Amino acid sequence: MSTRRPATLKEIGERVGVGASTASVVLNGSKSGTKVSEETRRAILKAAEELNYRPNGLARSLRNRRTGIVGFFSGYEYIDPRNSYIAEVMSGLQAGCALHRLNLLLYTPHSGHGPRDVVANLEDGRLDGLIITARPDHPITALLAGSHLPVVAIADRIPQIPTVSVDAAEGGRLQARHLAERGHRRVLYVPSDYPFPSVVERYRSFHEEAKSLGMTVIDGDPVSGHLENAALPPEIHRRLSEEDLKRISGPERVTAIQCWDDAPAHRVATQLADLGFRVPEDVAVAGYNGCEPSVEPRWKLTTIRAAWPNVGMAAIEVLRASIEGNAFPPETTLPVQLIVGTTT
């Protein structure tokens, strides 16, 4: 491994016989009235390679007032990279950054920081812009809406901040129509243990569409979307409650279970199979998100595919336009798709 220190602009200039400012014009794009011939330019580039020159990123960012870094901040605090939704969002953000030669910084403040401290850190010049996912009533959102820092929200709409999301309302309608077409008239809806705005939106649209189709929907107990080994309180449900299990039997039983997310849907289907129920012959199970699992799942789940990698990439496009001072839409909504698996 080479331990040779990088050369300075002065040393590059001395090798070629020009001043450091001329070398900087060629190597760093410095603004100067100095005109450089093609022969001199080639000589400077050759000397830079031979002498192991490395541009000063900090000096360049100060000169251009850009760092080439965009941040990702979650107002939901707990970010589990094993979560398929988080993984797909992050992959989209990284792909968008790679396309535009940007670096992505994951910002995770410790609990001792208040909202104003967090915003002050985000605005300290390290970031060109920020992607945020948070509830609209999170204390940081109002501060960011009035910030000079370009900000784009994803997944959940935030007032006064441009947002990139998926059509949650249409997702809920597609779920209800599919179950109705399969002949289901009594459905158990398993809600989230957290009121994500987009999740609430598709919950409401499911209920409205189901009612128009003559279906009866019973709200069950919430089931968490977190993984089994996540460090969460034991009282958080990860499967159907005893009360909801009773609703699968008897003359007034439900024949389908609609879960708010794929992770609980997979766990519910497995829970039912372990108890002797046939999926979907005895009871159908459906989810939402359509994220690709890292391993082959037991169930080919019926779900709504929300293209979260595309959301991440689109968010970077909107953020880049904001950074550059170009026009951008205040809201971008990407379509969703019904994926029919073997569980309905």
C-alpha cells in the first residue's frame, strides 16, 4: 500500500512551470481569468496523476456552496434496515444519488436532541438537501417547512413540503374489489399499531369501497409490522389476537383477512396454517406493499405492489430540482398495482 502523501497545487505548478492558481483552474475548476492552453492542461493532468494529487473536497464545496451530500431523516426514530420497506426506499435513494453523483447521509440524532437542535444540525452546511419521512404533526416538520434547506417528504404527505408518495387510496380500493371478486362478504381488517397517514388513508378507502360493494368489514386488533426479534415491548401484537381468531369460526365467520402490511400478513397466514386452517380455502389473507423479501417466503402473498424504489429515485429527482432552483411538482403520486398470489 502506498504511503505517499498527495501533492499540493503548488507542487503540481512547479513540476509544469506554472503557478498554483493555473493548476487549480485545471484540476478544481476554479474561476479565474487565466487562460490555459491545451498543451499546458495536459501537462498539469499528467503531473497530477504522477504526483498523486487529490482535490480538496472541503475547499471545493466552500467555493461552489455545494457539498454533494443529501440526507435522509426519519421522524419515526426506529429504522430497521432488515425491514423490506426501508430497504426498498433506501435502495431507491441510493440509485437516485448514484445517477446524479450525490452522496447519501443517513441522519439519526440521539434522543437528547430537541427539534430545533436537529434542524440546526441539518442546516449547518453539510447537506445540499434532505429527504424526510415523518408524520405531518412531527415537531420537526414545521421547522423544516420554513427552512432554507431544500426538503422533500416521501410516503406520507407533509404540508408545505413537496412530497413523493404512492396512491394509497387506490391501493385500498383495489384490495376491497379483489376480495369482493373472490366472493368474500365478511372481512377482518387488521390495522397498524401506528397511525401512519398513508396507512390510515388506504384503511379508509378500503372501508368505503367495501361498503359500496356490500361487504361487511370488522376491525381487528392492531398487529405490528416490525420483525419478530425487534427490541419492542412484549405487549405489541405480532399475530392475530385470541379475540380475532374466534371470528374465523362459526356461522358469522369472516372468510378473508386484509392486513395493513405484508409482514403481518405473512405471520398471520403462518399462524392460521399452524392452527390447522387452510389458506386460502378456509380463510384468505392479503397484505400491502409488495416489497421483495430477502429470502424465499413461505407464501406467495396477494398484495398491493407499491414501487418504493421508484419513490426513492423520484424523491431525489425532485430534491435535485429544488437544489438547482428549477421547477418541480409540489406532489408526485406513483401508481400501485394489485399482485394476485396464492393466499386469496
